[in-house]
Amino acid sequence: MMTKFDYDLFTIGAGSGGVRASRLAASYGARVGVAEEYRVGGTCVIRGCVPKKFLVYASEYGHGFNDARGYGWTAENIRFDWTKLIENKDDEIDRLNGIYIKNLKNAGAEIFQSRAVLKNKHTVHLEAEGRNVTAEKILIATGGAPWTDENVPGHDLGITSNEAFHLDKLPKHVVVAGGGYIAIEFACIFKGLGCDVCLVYRGEDILRYFDTDVSVQVHSELKRQGIRVITQTTFEKIEDLGGDQKRVHLSSGSHIDTGLVFWAVGRKPSTDGLGLDTAGVEVDKKGAIVVDEYSKTSTDNIFAVGDVTDRVNLTPVAIREGAAFAETEFNNNPSKMDYTFIPKAVFSQPPVGSVGYAEHEARAEFKNIDIYKTNFRAMKNMLTGSEERVLMKLVVDGDTDKVLGCHIVGAEAGEMIQCIAIAVKAGLTKVQFDETVALHPTIAEELVTMKEKFVPNF
Ligand code: NDP
């Protein structure tokens, strides 16, 4: 079918959401153009989840050599080479970047290495090419970016996660600002690689969006491994001491000297300078694009998916939103993203896995809540001597017996929670959990052997 536009769909941003939507739309016969100003793959592949997980694996070996002694191993002359790790990580990221490009091209999409801005509701300007293209539908999938607190003098002496993946050398000492996903994950990465780490968080409970038992457990695990955690404190000023050294002045009046200041105080939707107003696309006060449940913006032919909409900022969510958009608009199959029971993981050491209601959320919504929880040292650590502990918690609706939430802090928590999420999303009951035979000896068997209700003393 001929239209008066150059493309049926033009996508701005080739990250997880944009690529998924573009490939699917192209597979349904749409003529698709995609613009990306940095690298195809987006935050997740290029400077997020994937390279982060490589750093986590590298960091875990730091503890692993120590633990292996209890199992009879002696490892001598252990050295760690940051440059080697970064090179190997970059090779793999290059490979993945290539696959993303190939997949887009194979699907029939045309890729432009350019920043793209809206000129009006059907026109996109490609800056690198100095020309306009037109499209019947436009998808904005520009993601988000980390920010630093510009009110803090010397804030630009600190780095964000973007730079962390390309440091020339590993610092001896790191100060991290924040108490969310990125702060906790990188604090653990740096600690496992041998740095001294201090985490400065403005609130009381780190990971405050998670169940309180999770926050408390992660806090104590950070301290157990020697990460200094300072709460209810912010940065007042960062001072350059010359060489690689910086001095961080804290709101408490004290200061810390460090080789690296790491801002992990959240991410903001990337909407600046996109020309949204010229196309009538509304944003909220955080700058996130406002969309309906079909990811449609305030302009009827423009859509947005992923972190730029600040709904649930996770890769698999962006992918699903992108797929639902393509199904709806290019396959005549109206589809909405289902945001219930999305499993989450924080790749701290030990990691967190969580799905469904936290205890406080469940108590606010349901009349009778039963809690089952256990806290123990895993079998593996009986020989390593590590005091690392595992927390497992089930939040159950006392009226229907449905398991509403499951929260784990412990080795392989992310792997476990992906599987448990199937049961929780399916609405299985605590009795059905109990009817499942334990697999021994595993950590996960505790999920089906928690018999005693926890009795809170309030
Ligand atoms: P988060 O929202 O998780 O955490 C931001 C942290 O910074 C919070 O502790 C917040 O405090 C604190 N903060 C905010 N503003 C300030 C300020 N002005 N001064 C001091 N502290 C401040 O953001 P992240 O950057 O860690 O991660 C961004 C998002 O990316 C996550 O929410 C998640 O959706 C995604 N992500 C997911 C990962 C995964 O799935 N494993 C890994 C990394 C990121 P407070 O708690 O008081 O608000």
C-alpha cells in the first residue's frame, strides 16, 4: 500500500523497546526507519544490565577465591587485571551490538546513525544527515540517562554508571551516592574487586521500594562484607584535592577522601531537545512522556515505550511495551502490557529477587496477611566460613491462601525468583507451594518447607 510518507513507522532510539517494536512492525510488513544517536542496543546492552552483569561476575570471583580455601583449594599469586576485564567485556558488547544491528536489518528496518528530533507530528529531522524524513507513525524509545545533583558544588567531579564501564583504572576507594539499584550493585561490584567502598544514602532504608526485610538484610550484608553504609546523609560539596583525589563533604559535617565519586541517584527520561512540543507530545513534571495503556501519547500518531515513559523502568518491560505497540498498530491485534507481578532483581552480592507484594503493600490492601519467613546460612558456607545469610519471605493472603509476594536475598535469588514468579502470577496458594516436594539439598527448597506463620510483635 502506498502512503504519502517515507515510512510507516519511524522509531527514535534503538534500545530494547525501540528495537523490539521496530523488528516486529517490519515483520508485519511495515516500512520501518530507526534512528540511534549512540549505539544500537541501548542502555541495557551497551551501558547497563549486560556489562553490569559481567562486572558482577568478575566481582564474585573476588569472594570466590577466598571461599575456595574451605574446600581445600589454594590459589597463589591471585591478581586482578581491570583493563583485561574491560577489554573482554567490550568485545562481547561489540558482538551483541553487531547482532542487534543485523537483526534489525534482517527484519527489513533501515538504521540511521543520527540524533533525531521531531519537526512536527509526521516529520523527523536526522541531524547527522541534515535532512527530514516523514512517517505515518512515530515511536519514541529514547530511554533515560543518569543524572548528578547540580546543586552540589563540584558535582561534575563525580561519575555516573555511564562512565563506570570505561574507567582507566580501578580506584582504591569509592564513595557512592544513592540507595537504589545502581548504588547497591556498584557498591558490591567495587568491593568484590578489592576497593574500599562507602555508600552514602539520604534516607533510612536502602532499597526502600522493596520489602523492609529485604532492605534490612541487604544493609547488613553490605556491612558484613566491609562496605561502609552512611544513612540519612547527603553530599554538601565535592572538592578536587589534585592527583586523582577528591574530598566529599557530607551533610553530617564530616568528610571522606576518595579516588572515585559515583553518583547513583536515579535516572531521568531522555526527552530534552526532542522537539516534543512542536509535535504536541505532552510530558509530565519529570520530563517523562505521558502515554495511555496502548503507549499512545497526546498526539494520536506518536507513541512511546520504555524508560522515556517512566512506567516500570526495566528492560523486559520495555520489550513487552514495544511488542504490544507493534501488535496493536501493525498486526490489528490490540495488546496491552500487563504490569502485575513483574519479577525484579538487584544484582547485589548476595543478590535480591522479588515478585509481588511487599509486606507493607499487602497489609495496606488486604485484611488478613500471613507472613512466612526464614533466615539461615546456606550449606555452601558451612565450609567456606562465610557468615553470608539467606532471607526468604512469603506474603500470603490469609483469606484466599494465595501467595501474593515472594522476596529472597541470597545466592541465585534472581534465578529463583524468575521461576517463582510463574507460580505467584498464576495465583497459586500456600497449600500448593507446600504440596510441592522439596528438592534437597538446595537453597530453594526452603520456599516449600516454611510451615510456621511469622507472628509479628505489634
Ligand atoms: P533508583 O530510583 O533505584 O535509586 C535512586 C536512589 O538515589 C534512591 O536511593 C534515591 O533516594 C536516591 N536519590 C534520589 N535523588 C537524590 C538526591 N538528590 N540526593 C541523594 N540521593 C538521591 O535509581 P537507580 O539510578 O539506582 O536506577 C534507575 C532505575 O533503573 C531503577 O529504578 C530500575 O528501574 C532500573 N535498574 C534496574 C536494575 C535491575 O533490574 N537490576 C539495575 C539498575 C537499574 P530515595 O530512595 O530516598 O528516593
